[in-house]
Amino acid sequence: MRLRYVASSLALPLLLSACGDSYTPVDVYMAKTPECKEWQEGSRFELPRGISVSTTPPVTLPDGGAEFTFVYLVPRGERALFQTRDYNVTQPKGALIATGKLVTFYQRTTNSPAEIVESIPKVPDMLIAGATGAETIWRVRLRVTEKLPERFDLTPPAFEIALHKYPMRTFTYRYFADRKAYGLCR
């Protein structure tokens, strides 16, 4: 009798935990092929509760580095806690090359004029949606001054959302000689 009570008391928390958001990350690693030769104009990664992160090709700097922009959308009433503050640039699925240095980090609600933004001096602990708009846009611009290799990965910090930790997409880049620029690739 006691064993049945213990088993049923363990089953209830498991059933309750299964009732939350169902989320399966799609394409956590962006590159589809080892060569990663196809240019991609942008990439968007969906997270639970309507939160997303997207990026476009970086601005290639004359010294071989680049500036990257990531845009996070956080719906009203939601928040996402950063697990680290590092935007790591690595060899493809490999060793650390550099950590992106913050240039700007700002927020605004989607119904605010683009010129009215609140700039933040560092990567914040958490992204919280403002109450005045349906979504809050959080935009981060990073610079890597080190000379980058022909192909590399950049992984933004992972999130904790509603007490669950979620992986972040690893965005894949390469140098496109015909465009004389770094770009997203797949």
C-alpha cells in the first residue's frame, strides 16, 4: 500500500510539468552543410512564449573584424533571464576565437517611434517587455575587432524563460569573396 502511495505522489508532479508550454527548438545549429556556402539574408530563432531573436549579415570592418546586430522581441508580460552575458565567436562547433564587445544595447516598444529608445550601458540581467506596447524590441550591436577566419559561429547567451533553461541558436557566418563581406550562411 505504501509503495502505491509513493508512486502516485511522484506521478502527479511529472504530469503537471508536462502541462506547460510544449517547445522543441528548431535548428539550434544554423549551418545545414559543412561547407555552409549559401548566403542567407537573415535568421530568426523562436523561443517559448513568443520570444524570438533574429539577425542579419554583419557589417564587415576594414581590419577583418565585423559588427553584428541581434534583435530580440519580447511580448508584453514576458521576460527572459540571460544565463551569461557573452556573445561568443568560435571556430565551427569549436574553440573560442573572440567575445563580442558591446557597442549599444537598447529597447523600445513596437508602438514607440524608432528614435525614442532607452540605451543600456551593458548586457542586462534580463529582458522584460514594456507595458505600453504589444512587444518590446531589444536591440544589441556587437563588435569583434579581431581578424575573423573564413568561417565561424556566433552564439548569443542562452535564456531562462519561466524557470526553464533553453538553448540559443548558434548563428553561422562565412566570408563571401564575391560580396567582399561576411554573411550568414547555411
